[in-house]
Amino acid sequence: MGKRLYSTLIPYAMLVALLLAPAAHATNNDGRGLYGATDDKVVTNWGLALIIFFPLFVFTMSMIQRKLEKRKEARNAAHSSQTGDAHWRGGW
């Protein structure tokens, strides 16, 4: 399965790279990229956005993982109580 996935994924990745290559090619437009003129304010704002984004991302992913771990523990506790020793479950 993995070999088949790579054999289809690699040609598509190469096609995307070839299609995006002209956009990455530097032309003579005074160093402006796709965004436009990049001055100190733009760089500072992007840096501030990254400083804010990464801690929020880590916090959000940690909370999601915590929620999933609690669900797993509850599921394991319910399963272990159902499959316990017959002597403690009661019945014949």
C-alpha cells in the first residue's frame, strides 16, 4: 500500500512544483514578491503574528490531546469493568 501511495504522490508533487515555479521565479520588479513591498512594519507584524500563533497552537493541541486522553481512559475503565472477573460481576 505504501509503495502505491508514493508512486502516485510523487508525480503529483512534481507537477505542483512545476506549476508553482513561475510564481517563485524572481522577476525584475524591485524585489517585490507576491505580497508586495516588504518593509520593516510588515516583517515586524509577521514576527509578532508568529510569536502569538505558536503558543496558541501548542495550547490548543495540548487541550485536544488532554480531552482525547480522558476519553480513552474512560473507555478503558468502562471496558475493564465489563470484562472483570465473573466472581465480582455476579450471576451464576
